[in-house]
Amino acid sequence: MMGLTANIMPLWGITIAIGRLDNHKKLYFSSISG
């Protein structure tokens, strides 16, 4: 069980990082266009 969690956690961190980058891009483009 612990091994499975250890394997999932890095993927979870990457997913969050990508989501944050996507949000920053939306804010950036909306501030340029608006």
C-alpha cells in the first residue's frame, strides 16, 4: 500500500503543477487581451 502511494504522489504533484501553469496562462492571456 505504501509503495503504491509513493508511486502516485509524484504524478499527483506533476498534475497539480500542470494545472497551475494552465491557470497562469489563462490569467496571462486574459490580462493581455482584456
